[in-house]
Amino acid sequence: MKRFGGKISSRTTPQGEAKPYEINISLWNALSGSALHGPDKWQFARFLCAAGVMMALEGVPAFYIHSLFGTENDLERVDNTGQFRSINRHIWDMEDLDHVLNTPTHHQKVFQSVTKLIQIRRAQPAFHPNATQYVLHMGENLFAFWRQSLDRRQSLFAVYNMTDQPQSFNLSELNLIATDDWTDLVSEQVYEDHLGKVTLMPYQFVWLANKKGKIKES
């Protein structure tokens, strides 16, 4: 985290020893690379994957406003306040924010992509906060779970590549209902071969559903 511009807050034990207790960093910067290899080209994909995991899990997802914009570390604010926590409390000027959201910046890309996922999520009965959830075991490189709507009409398999290398899995591992049509809600790709192989690029994920909820225009 220090390599990605983060700060480490420490506390002093009764014995006078300083121990780290909190990492202060923006989520955008925290996901800019890996501990083993440092910064890499997968920052956006990793960021969107993290958002995709949160949105699909049981319960109600909550977004910190800076996670909607991909706000970076505010080191100037840290210097001004003397507080490490200020690093993730950037105060946007409305004109500046409007500019970056309407020009080709990573802020625009993050905002458009995350809001699209939110729209998709809102339309799916299987993403009801209390809908059934079971974690699937698909190896160390894939994180996957199954959601089913309360009326059991919609089944949704969320599968995430948690690595910086392409990963493949067989649809047969999901035990899809053969008589249903299955579509990835994220890419809108239809999978007609229920026994075929799916290859996910680094940090790519699919929300594979047998029924598509209707997205409401915002």
C-alpha cells in the first residue's frame, strides 16, 4: 500500500511499541497493482471486479462516493490537515468533477461502468438482499457463487477471475438448467453450449443468468 501512495496509521501499545492498525489510501490507488508485482495495467479491471463482487453478494451494497468516481489519493490534503485519513477525503469542486466525468478520463470510465453495473443489478430478482446465496468451489483463481430469486424463477451465477492471468472454467461445473437460455448480463453474451468452456481475462467476471430483469431508464 505504501508503494501505491498509501499511509499507515499506527497506535502505541501500553509498552510503548508502535503497531500499525489502519491503512489510509483511496480504493482506486489501492487496486493499482499487486503486492508481488507492483503497479500494472489491470487497475481499472481490478477496480471494476471489486465493485462487481460487492454488488452481487447477499445484502445491500454501499458505495463511498469516491468509489463512484475513482478518486485518487489526495496527498495535498494530507499535508494541509496533517491527518492520514484525509488521503481518501478529497473535496471535489463541482466544475472540476463535471469536467472529468464528461471527458475521456479514468473518472468517466469508472463512473459510467459502475453505474451501468448498478442498473443491471437493480433489475435482477436474484440480487434481492435476502435471495439465496451459495459459494461455489472452482479452484483458487476463481471466486464464484450462486444467487436465486425469492420466487426461484431466476438463477444467477457470479464468477470472477481474481488473478492477472486468463482463467478458464467449464459451464458444466455450474450445472446449468439445460432447458433455459443463459446470458452474461455484463457483456450480454448468450451461452448456447451449456457444456462449453468460458475463458475470463484478468479480473473479468460474468453474471450468468437464465432470465434477464428489465433495466429501467434512469
